Amino acid sequence: MIRPGIRRILRLPLRSRELAEQELDEEIRLHVELRIEQLERQGLGPDEARAEALRRFGPPKEARRLLQRAAQRRERRLRVREWLDGARQDVRYAVRSLGKTPGFTAVIILTLALGIGLCTSMYSVVRGVILDPVPFPESHQLLSVQISTQSSAEIPLYSDFQVWDAEVGRVADVAAYTLGPHRIGYENGTVEAFSIRASDGFFGVLRARPHLGRTLVPGDAAATSEPAAVISYRLWRDLLGADPSAIGRPVHVGGRTYSLVGVLEPGQEFPAPVDVWTPLVPSPEELGALRVTVIGRLRPGVTQDQARFAIETVHRSLAADREPNEAAARAEILPLTGRQNEAAGIASFLLALAVGSILLIGIANAAGLILTRALARGREITIRAALGASRLRIAALLLLEALLVALAAAAVGLLIAHLVLVGFQRGMPE
């Protein structure tokens, strides 16, 4: 049983270690003596009563250590409670203070929010279009091929791709595809989605992983093979109800019927908006004019310069017998990830610098407005100091008001960024 005196010590603030230890020792001694007197009245001798009192109380050093720990825990709890109470009061006061000048506060918040919103939205665009690599293994080895003239760039002819596929296999594996919107039909209904016709090595170049079944293989493009199709995970989930037994069933794409052979893993869609992949088998009418997007993967140990030289050499031999403007065109390779593209890196740096400057201008203007507001409150600050508020407490209150403004501006800025990105998406062509 702990006497009220010890409870009183536990409630005392820790003024000093020595004073606390002295008071604890005194309370322990009084506690033991009172226990000895009680045992003597019960008939025990002085020595037996002292031994029994010490046995019941336990080792004094251990008791002192436990009591000191209890006092320290209580002191920490009291300090934390006092700090929380003070912080709660400061937050309420800061909110009331900002509410007294709603127009001024709104100007500061909007100034910061515009900078945050524009910077966030521009970074999202740069990251999604330039910086992010495609979600496939060793994406730095992936490349795309295009035909460039003095005035424009265009995608290659399918006939050119056939020659590249046959001639540059020692430096890179290449594949081709064409993209277009189609109506996708299944037993459960139909949806409008993008589909592509892909050449034999398309999934091998990307190294995409199937979630169910398999991807397209060279045999799927043979004239004697049953038409095969691969769909995205989201289409399998939304149209087919994530039915694992859907493999092998018919899927209707653009008026043709295909057998579903596989479902891709989530995030493996390429290009991103595509939901269906079928073999690329050009008709005789398409062979002379069909244009395809060409992608490739470098062989191990091959550099981009080596692949560029090989593709340009083959293309020059193809262009020798063409019209002068076509003969002047050259084949170029570009990485599929912007981090490996020097031109994209410069563009992203300049764009980041521009939007970062907008944010810095917004921060500078907001800081000037907050400083002006603080100078206008000189009388209020003087009164608070006269009432006993320390400089640290006053500075903390001003910083808390600035923090509340910054949090509100961040929330509004994220809303602006969301609206800007939605506008970008609606304004961009499919």
C-alpha cells in the first residue's frame, strides 16, 4: 500500500533529481516505520517486525527506481497534455485571426494555389509523357523507329518493316503494329475499345506477361491458324466478369471473330489505351500503302548508335529507287523511355524550370503578403508580449498561421491540378 505522501511526490514536477530522491527516501522510511509499528502492535518483536516490514515492502532501491519511473512518466504525460492544449488554443486563435481578414487570406491562398496547381499538373504531364519508362523488363533497351524528312516525321511502311525485320536481327528485334478503335463483342455484351494488329514478335519484344493463357505467337499469323486475340486485364474484368474459363471462347473485334487465347497482367497494356491485340496479317490491298508503328529491343551488348547505323544503312538501300523526296528521308530510332532521350531530357528540364519559376513567384508573392500582414499587426503583437508571451511563442503563432495558409493552398492547388489534367485529357486527341 502506497501512502498519500508518496502519491503526492508522484504528482510533483521534477524540480531537481536530488530533491526528488530525498523526498522519496523520506517517504519510504516513513512507510517502513509505520508498518513496523503496526506489526509490533500485532505482537511481533522489534527485529521480527522490521524484517517482516522490509520483506513486504521489497528492496528499497528497486522501489525507488519504480517510483522514479512512474514520476517521470507522469511528468511526460503532463507535458504532452500541456503542449497539446497549447497547440489547440493556438490553432483556434490562428483560424480566428485569419477569418478576420477573409479577403486578404483568400488572395494569399489563391496565389500559392495557382503555383502549386500548375506545377503539379505540369509535372504530372512531363512524368506521364516524357519521364516514365514503359512497364516492361529492361525498358532502356526498347526503341521506336520513325521516318524523318526535312519538314516532318512519319511512321514507316509495312514493306520497310519487313526488310528491317529480316536485315537487322543481329542488332535488334523489331515488331510492328497498327492501332484503331473497334467494337469489342462477347457473350455479355459489347464495348467500344482500342485494338491493335501486332506482328509476330510484338509481345516478345516487349516481354509482356500474361495473367491467363498466353500472348500471341508467330503461328497465330499463319493463314491456316484460327484467328487469335489477347485482351487486357481491365476488359477481362469489366466485359467478361473476370471469368477464368473465358480462354478459348470467341471474341468479336471489328466484325471478325477471334478465339481468346490470353489475358495480360494489369499494367502490361501497350500502347496504354489498347484493350485487344490480334495478329497483323495485311491484305494484298494493304501491302503497298499500309503504315505501321515500329518498335524494337536492342540485343545484349548492342548500343543505340549501332542499331541506328544498321537501320539507316538498310533504309538507304530501300530509298535508292524511290522518289527524290522519299530518298531524302532517313530512318531514326528513339527510345521508348524519355529518360534515355537527350532531346526529351532538355525539354523536360526547360518545362520543369518554367513551372518551377511560376511556383517560386507564387511563393515570393505569398511571403510578401504574409509579411505585410504581420507588420500590420504590430499593436496586437506588442499587447501579447506585454501580457507575457515570449518571442518564441509569438513567432510560433505566426508560423502556425502561415502553415494553415499553406495547407489550404495545397488543397486548392491539388483541385486546380486535377481540373487542369482533366482539361488536358479531354482536349487531347484519342
